Amino acid sequence: VDTVFGKKYVKEIYEIAGIPDQKSVPILLDKETSTIVSNESAEIVRMLGVAMKDLGNGLDLYPADYADKIDKLNDWIYTTIANG
């Protein structure tokens, strides 16, 4: 059961956001607006990496020196494996 809306199934989270018949994970959800920001894992990691890199814990999920390599690898994984 999710801790934001108390739903048991992913499908129910998508329905709250006005998206019927969707069941994919992960989901990055804006709980204040009930909007699904993204359901694509590489995009979520990039967004969290950029948004949280200045928190002072030293963890950089999307280091600038590797951004191009990360993006190319994620594109290959997405087209070849995830949707291939």
C-alpha cells in the first residue's frame, strides 16, 4: 500500500493522475498536484541527481563528467532492451 494515497495497485495511482490503463513503474509523483512527473527510470535518476546534488551528502547521481556517457547508455538500454 502506498503511503501517500493509500492505494494498493499502481494502476490506482495512474487513475488518480487521470491516466487510465497504465501500470508501469517507477513513478515520480507530485503528491500536491496528483501529477505523474515521470515514469521513466533514467529520467527520474537525472532529475533527482540534479535536484539533490547540493544537499551536502556527496552523492552525485548524475555527474557532469559522465552525463554524456550516461545518456548514451540509457538511450541504448531503453531502445534495445526496455522497448526492444
